[in-house]
Amino acid sequence: LSRHFYVDTKRPTVRIGSARRVRGTTRLQLALSQSSQLRIWYGRPTWRDGSFVDVERRVGTSRVSVPFRADVVRVVAWDAARNKSRADVARVRG
């Protein structure tokens, strides 16, 4: 007997559509090619004073609201097979 199986080797893609400050929070609009675990770094452009948060989102367009004020955000995604996306970076407006 033989069985076919699928090995996921395709990395997810994440794109930041917008990053805005609204009443003390930072709102991101993201586009994901696969359901993924996201790590969102935030801080100043030097990355020395910031931190990060982890969230999980499904494929498609989603919004993330995080309780911090940042100048710059960077987002990286990992899928269930632990394939890592390239980072997307955006300046926060507002």
C-alpha cells in the first residue's frame, strides 16, 4: 500500500496594510497568506527600547489592536509547520 502525503515547505507571507495610533493604542491591518502565529515588535526605529507581542490569526485580512504607542512596527509570521515569513516593517501614522 502507498499513501500520498503533503509536506508544507511554503513560507507564509504577511503584509502590513496600515499602522495607526488611535487613542493610546496601535491598530494594524494585516494580510496573511496562511493561518499563522504572529510576532509583532514595536518601538522606535532603533529597536533598542521596544518589546513584542504574540498573536494568532487566520488566513486573509485581519486587524490587530495592541495597547502600546509605537513609532515603528515589525511583523513576522510562522505557520503550523514552523515556516517563517519575511519581516514586514511599517511606520505608525497618527
